[in-house]
Amino acid sequence: MFRLARKCVPFTPLDRELAKSTVAIVTAAGVHQKNQPGFNIADELGDLTFRAINNEVNSANLMVTHHHYDHTDADQDINVVFPIDPLRQLLADGFIGEIAAEHIGYMGYTMQLKKMYEETAPQIAEYIDKKTRADIVVLTGGCPEVCHRTIVAVQREIEMRGIATVLITVSPEASRQMRPPRALYPNGFKIGNALGRPLQPNLQKQVLRDAISLLKEAPRPGEIITREYPAYLQISQLQE
Amino acid sequence: MALEIGDSAPDFELKSHHEGKAIKLSDFRGKKNVLIAFYPLAFTAVCSAQIPSYEADLSRFEDHDTQVLAISVDSVPSHSAWAKSLGGITYDLLSDFEPKGAVAKEYGVYREGAGISERALFVIDKEGKVVYKEVHEISKQPDNEVIFDVLRKL
């Protein structure tokens, strides 16, 4: 059986305008609806299941079940790892055309990497392909090492199905080894703050907009683009 | 003295986490290339990502006619328990336990004082020669694609 080397980076160009494109979110940060069962954090091998998150859900009705990163900020504002409200703002601005009917949350930490790569990642890609009508998928990780690797495995599977993707990574060294088709690294953002800090809606929107814009800028596949966000770092300095 | 590229890889016999079975490097001479992955300790963060990454890529190593052997100073029971906690490791985790770190010392990758080995990778070709050596920053997981680049050229 032929197996694609990770050095070979799948890449789907985005043919349509952003303003006419439908966008979905996939996160490894353990996000799910409060009325859905949480991920099994009692099993140290991890949980290979995923949850479909309805687009109509109020962001206050989302939560995180994940025990391998500090999700205190996401508990306060889910948009720091799952940017559903900034996405709605970009829709209202006319920057994107539509939001997908469903998004995906899973807990990216697992010791069952082979199953994650060969079963869960293709299953998530198939769900995105067949159920969401997405043209673009924005992805985020959770924990620093494993999540930021498995999310790229999912990203590559989605890209191979002809859907353009962009990862927002806050663990670029881990993500880079897996060769993401496209990725943005907001320089200096800590684990659990893929989009910024809680209650920084303008910053979250800016990061998301920049990530989606990479789909039209055609960086070299596998390259991670670093951007500076002084608004994030200024708050960091104030807190220190 | 540190082992260098082009040197003959010192033979060793160590016990595997698979029921303590003895594994000799020379068993693979003339048959398979060998990736030897020295790692610091079982049940630690980076090792717990690195070791399953070889399991996930095992079929690609097999495509390149390569056996993976991972070595640390942990005991056989410790390796067995760890492998179970990782969901099962089918290749061999070898115990460089007694005398402690003897193989790591012979390969020049033992951290005196710390009592552990470096995070170091060696590729040994079928003739038993070292064709690749890299001592990694201990907090960083090595990139398997670098190894596949080496194996592709053997």
C-alpha cells in the first residue's frame, strides 16, 4: 500500500472568492456542546471520537473537555480556541459568504496515533466533506505537542479531499513536523490562546481574518506564516 | 569515545519489553537497516510522543526495510507498563538497565550525572555501519521525515 510521506504536502487552491465561500471550524482543543457527552479524559490513551457542533449554538453553550492544556481562558471565552463569534462577525462584514452548518471538535491528545491518523482523521475529513458543504476549514489545536500534530493530520486529510484549509498554530515547531498545507502562527501567543485572550473580540477577529486571508495569498505549502499582534503582547506585558 | 558516521556500530544484547526477549543488534546484520532511538526515560512527556510516533510510522519503516529499536535505562517491567499505557508498542523497547546505561555509554550518548541517555538517533545500515547520527535537544521531538530521507538513500 502506498503511503504519502509527510514531506509531500497536500494543497488545494481556493478557487472561489472568500466572500462567496463557506467556512467551517475544526478544533483539537476538546470543544463540544454542553449538551453533548464530554471526551473521555479518564482513559490515558485518549479519546478518538469527535463531536459535530451545530452552527446555531450559542458560544456560551460550548465547553472544553481536555486535560493536557490549561483551558482556563477557553472556559471564560470559547472563542480563544473555537472562533465561532469572530466567524459570525466576518460573515456580517461580508468577508466570508457563509458559515458551515456544522463544525467539529475533538480531543487531540491521544497515544493511539496510528488510529488517529488512519481512522479518526479520515473520518473527520469525510464528515466535513459530506455534511458541512465547507469550502474552507479553519483549524486550531489544544495541547502543545500531540494536539498540534494530530490537528495537522486532520488538516491534511481535509485538504486531500479538495477543501482548502488553514491552521492557526501556537505550537509551530510541533505543527511544522507534520507539514500543514497552510498555517498562521500569531507570534508569542501561548497555548490555549490560538485566537488571543478572552474578551478580545477585535484581536480574535483580526487573527481569524488573517488566517483566512492566507488562502488567497498562496504561501508555500508546508510553510508557517508568522504574524505579529502587538495588542496581545501588550496585555501580556501588563500582566507580568 | 563518541561513535561517528562510518564507524561499525557496537553490537549489544538487551532485553525487550516483549516478555524480556533478548534482542541483539547483530541479528539484523545483512537483513535490515536499524533505527536505534535512545531516549531519556519512559513515562515522560516528549518520549511519550516520540515513541508512539515510530509505531504510527512503522509500516513506512518496514517499506524501507528498517527495524526500529528504542533504548532507555528503564527496566523491562517499567517498559512493559509504559508500552501498555501507550496503547501497545509492537517494536522493541530495550532496557539498558544493568549495567546501567552501558550501551548508551558505548554509543557515546550517556548523560553522566543525570543517569539517563541523550535523545539520540542512529541509523545502522545492513552492513552494520553507522550512516546517521543525531543528538537532539532533549526537550524536542525528532522529525521522522529526516530519518526517512536517510533511509531512502541507503
